[in-house]
Amino acid sequence: MNSLSQWKGKIIGGLIGLLLRRPVFIIIGIVIGHLYDKGAFSGKRKPEAPSTGDAADPYAVLDVDEGADMDAIDAAYRRRMSEYHPDKVANAAPEIKELAERRARDINAAYEEIRKRRQQP
């Protein structure tokens, strides 16, 4: 990528801001130009974030030590669910809702796995 193409959006945004003759429009134009240069308006989606944890280590998903007692695990479960419960993002974008639902499923699965492991004699 050559030097001019990475400044094109900022220059055009700054010039539009100058034409509007307000300092705030110059700043807004440069910021929008910067976003344009970085590809924010290209319509390409970023890759999805990885899941919160892997099924082999449910303690990492709940962010507790393996030696923690059930009270601490229950508290960690409630804390994590309060962070990622899908109802908290009911009015958010579909991508955010999907991520919250996936993380809530991971948290529930980890909690159930720990409970199952601890109930076995």
C-alpha cells in the first residue's frame, strides 16, 4: 500500500471539513476519513472471536481454581452469567446477541460439567 492511499480518506475528510468552515467538522471529517482508510466502511466482517473456553477445562470457563469449593463455583457461575446473559443484550446487534448466547451456553455447559464431576463418588 503506497503512502498516498493510506491518507486519502483523511485528506478528503479534512478538505470537506475545511469547506464547511468549522473546526469541529474538520476533526469529524478526519476521523471519518481515518475509518474509511482502515476499511470500516468496506462491509467486510471481522473473524468471530473464539469461544470463552474449551470443553476440556470447565474451570477456566468459570474462571475458578480446580480446588474451589461449590460455593465459590456457584458464585463464579452467577458472576459469569450476569456478564454474558443474552437478556442483557436483547436490544443489541444480532452479532452481539449470538456471541452472548454462545458464551452463556459455554458457561452453562462448564457449570454442569463441574457439578457432574463433583457428584460422582
